[in-house]
Amino acid sequence: MGGFYLSMNIIHKGARSRGLCVWHQDGQTHWKKPDLDEYTHGFNFMAQLYGCNALTVYG
């Protein structure tokens, strides 16, 4: 993929439309490498535009 690769996904899940989403999973293959450092998995950011609580999701 070259020297720089940016993966980006935008997911819109409307309220009460379906179950919860898994937003991020760490790759299991990197944890036992001797050169593991804090930059291995990069940075993730999620913005929440509307309020949410247990009654909103499951009500």
C-alpha cells in the first residue's frame, strides 16, 4: 500500500434500527511482535451527534 495509507469508513445507523455495532477491533497478529509500539494500531476517533442512553437504544 505504499508509505501512507488512510482507511476511512462512515457508518450511519439510525436509532432503533438494529443491534449495536462493533466500531473497532485490534488486530491480534501484532501483539506478540518484538517491535510493537504505541503507533502499531494508529488512532481512532468517533463523534456522537445526538444524545444516547439505554432507553434510547433498547426502549
